[in-house]
Amino acid sequence: MPLAEPMWLFDLDNTLHHADAGIFYRINRRMTEFMAQALGIDEAAASHLREDYWHRYGATLAGLQRHHPHISIDAFLQYSHPLPELLTVLQPMVGTAVALAALPGRKAVFSNGPSFYVRALMEAMELTHHFTALFGTDNVGYCYKPDPQAYLQVCTALDVPPQQCIMVDDSAANLHAAKALGMRTVWYGSTAAPLPFTDVVAADMAALRGCARRLAAHSQPDQSLPQSAP
């Protein structure tokens, strides 16, 4: 049965912009500095702990919340996301505005970053008007992808079932969780490859635009689609 109005859920970092071009480096550096000072450890140990929490929980902040509840969430997020510095190295994905305009249905951003960061980058890229809503981790009770609760809270806020959603993300783990909830999935990026839980692989925005209507026309999670070539 076709989707009456698909809801596209877009990751932000390395999906709508090239976070690896400089933004992630700066965020990670600031996270490490904050953790070293707050925990009284050297920067090498703080960097190791930051990466460990990111791999284990999907977000460094999730590890801090679990293991170091005395740390201020707001202070950590503000320090680690210095917007004036980050915006100087922001590099949007080529062809994003054209692709978004071609996608049938509504769209929302669903990021593990804080909402002030999500909104600032979207406004700087002049993409906000394409989206029904912008979700940061603080908008979903500080839950994070790939925690299923984060996806379900976004669906509740948008008043759509997971089966009506199409998740576009550069993270295989995030897509695996989305697929388990019944969402359609697009693994985005130049290194993406077909996997059992990905419905479509899109190397860039042009590829996503090319498969958009075909993908949106399928609503049942057991209906297979031919994989797009990267």
C-alpha cells in the first residue's frame, strides 16, 4: 500500500553537511578539553574515554550521563559546540536543496546533536524551510540514536507511525535500529554499501533524488527494493 505522505527523517552530521571536513574535529577537541577539566584527567585519557562512550552509547554525552551524573549537560553541550567557530568550516552537501525539494512528503531533521546546534547549522545552510521540524537530543529527553526510544519520541512528536518514515543516515547502527522499528532506510554517503537492513544506498544527493519516488511508494517493511548503485 503506498504511503499517503511519507515522513523523511534526516540525520544532520555527514548527511546534510560534511561534518568530517572540520566540524567534528572541533567538537571532539572541545569535548576532550571539557572532560579533562571536569573529571580531573589528562587529555589523552579524556580523548580515550570520549571515544569509548561514543562507541558504546552512540553519543559521548550518554556516557557522561550514565557514569558522571554530576556533570552539567548544558555546560558540556555549550562548551563543545562553539557555533561561531563551527560555522566557519560548515560545508553543506552539494545539491541538498534541489534533492529536498524533489522528495515527496514531509521532512524532519533527527540529530544526536543539541537543538541549538541543529538549528544554527540548518539556518546557515538556508534549509530550514524544507523541514516540518528539527530535533536535537534535548527535544527527545536526551535520548540518542540508535536507542529505539529516540526514534519513537520523534514519531510521537510528528504524529506518524514508524512504518510511515524513511530514515536517511550515514550510520549503519542508526539505520539498523530504524529498520527494526519498521522504517524504510537509506544509507547515505560515499562509503555506504548494501546491507540487509538498508533499503537504498545513496552515495550523494543526486542519487537520493533519483530513487526518492520509488522509495516513498513502498510502505511495508517486507517489500524489497533494488539497491541503488553508490
